[in-house]
Amino acid sequence: MPHSISVAQRSKRAGRTRRVVRLILLLLGGALCLLSGVLLLGAAIPRLPVIGTIGTFVLTPLAPQFVVIALVGVALTLLAFRLGLRRTGAVLTAVGMVASIGSGLILSSQVRAADAAGARINVLGTFNPQPITAGAPDEVVQYTTVDGTALKMDVYRPHGTARGGGHPVVMYVHGGGWSGGAPEDQAANLRWFADRGYLAVAPQYVLSTSARATWDTAGPQVGCALRWVGDHAAQYGGDPARLFAWGESAGGGLILTAGYAAAQGRAESSCGGSVPALRAVSAAFPGVDTASIYGNPDAVLGGASRTFVTDYLGGSPASHPARAAAVSPSTFVSDQAPPTLLVLSGDDHLVPIAGALRFSEAARGAGAAVTTVRIPHTDHGSIFIFNGVANQTLLQRSLALFEQHGG
């Protein structure tokens, strides 16, 4: 009898353990499958309120990772299924399989778009995401002073031997809604260019606040930075006659405006003197149209878009049309404009893509050479994973453009 009781107790205990294990498997696996499924829904239907914004911001730059995350969820829910949770386990397994396959299809569509644009994506590299901020400059120097405050320039010295008069020079202008960001935001990209023989630099500029509009200072400070590079590049092994630039978001708008204005001799420099012309320029999801940014209807990010523009201009574009025009590169389009590359996020919920498309049409209409690359299923900030598809595309196509024009 005691032996029978012992066996029964062990059997009962084993049954409880089995139920606990399968419940844990179901909860963990189900969470991964449902998270991946909901994010995939938003990424696949970006117009969905809230979910569309979250899905494109989270899943699309991490599509390779969600292929794996969803598969892990599938493995766990399959184990729960085999341990007896048949109906729920089957449903969650199906959700996870759809999420994994869907994430793979999103990654595939991004790679195909990059390939069509001439980029060769290291697909395996996308599964090991690296931050674009990784790294540090070789030197930080002061390039000007504003109201007693020094503005700094990050300098990344070029690798290798220069040909002719020195290394080509590339300047990066950071984004951040004109109110945030820093030169080190793309440290890994700056180092990437330096490793390929470019003197790479990135300046600070004074940021806007609710009490300080910078529509009339940020651009001229970028112009001053360009002038400083023209005057000092040779000290760092650079050739100021081969000057290129790129920026993202607000920084993309700033460098496009400065570059297009400099081509006509109309760019302003806060430190005086003339602003040198660019050989070529590239920009990722640039903020070139404050009116379309201010009018962003997105339920999640529309408020942030309006705040960025209001602080930058000191009010709405409708209230300050002259200010809005002064900071738009569309004001300076001409056939003298530097050859331009625009890398756009297909589903941008922060800076509506329509503004950049109108700008590219206006620039082409004026005779400028503009190439537009649109990466599907990506949102604002899609380049901020260094080895992600969008950033690999930006780097490769920017380098090709620069080399085509003397880089």
C-alpha cells in the first residue's frame, strides 16, 4: 500500500510539473508569437492607427531579428502543443509562423529595392545589428563660437594614401528635429568613410527650443562649418576642392539647403566669408518641407512633428511663410545644384515622404541631377542600425555618388 501511494504521488507530482512546464512554454512562446504578429500587422498595413506606426518603427528595421524571434516563439508553442495544449498551441504556432515568414518577406523586399538601386546588401550581416553610434572621432576641434559658446567639429582622419592634392572630404550634419541630436549620432558611418580614404567631419550647431527658434542660425552655422572645412581640410590631409556631404532628417534638410544655396553663391555663413560648393550631397529622409512636417496627420507622431517645426521656425509655416521658404532647399533649386542622392523611408510616420518627393521633382525640373531611392517597409530613422538594409544602401550609394564626382 505505501508503495502504491508513493507511485501515485509521484505521478500526480509529474502531472503538475508537466502542466506548469507547458503553461510556461505557452506563455513565453505565445508572447513572442503575438508580439511578432501584431508588429507584422502594423508593418504590413502602415496606415493602421498606432499599430502601423509602432510596427514600422520596431519591426521593419529589425525584420531579420523578428524572423528569429518569431521562430523561437513557434518552437516554444510547438512544445506546449506536444505537451497537450493543442488548440491554443496550434493557434499561436500559426501566428508565429506567419510572423516569421512575413518578417522574412519584408526583409526580402528591402533587399530587392536596395539591389535595384545598385547596393549589394550583406544579408547575413543584418542578423547581427550594430549601433550606428559606435565609435569615436580621432579629434574634436572648435570651429566657431556663438554667444560665448564653442561649437565643436568631430574629425575622423582618413585611412590610406591620398592621391593628388589630398583625401576627399565628407561632412555629416546630424538630425534630431532641429532640437536634438549630436555629431556622434553616425559615428560608425563617419568611421566607415574615413576607412575608405575620406577625411570625415561632423559639426555641432545650436539647437532650437520652445524659447529659441533657430531657423535663421542653424543653416548659417552649417555654412560656417563648410567654410571651416574649406579653410582647414588640408591640415588633416584633406583636399578642400573635393568636398561632399550628407545628413539625415533635419540635418539632411540643412545640408541640402546649404549645398543648393552655395551652388549659386547664396549660402550664408555665421562666421563670414563664402561657403564652398559641394561636389555631391546625399540625405536620408530629409526634412525639406516644414509645411508637410507640421501637417503630419499621424496619431502617434504628428504632435512631435508639429513641435519640431514650431520650435524651429518660432511658429507654424503658415504664420511664417518667409522663414519656411528660407530653410527649404526648394527655394534654391537650379541646374547648378550638386548631384543629389535621397534615400527615403517608404512609410515615414514622422517626416511625411511627400515633401521630399516634391522637392526632388522641383530639383529635377530645374535641371539638377537627383536620384531617389525608396526603401519599402521602413520608417523614419531606418538607417540607425549600422548594418541594416537602409544604412548599407545609404553608405554604398553615397560612396558611389561621391566617387563618380571626384571622391
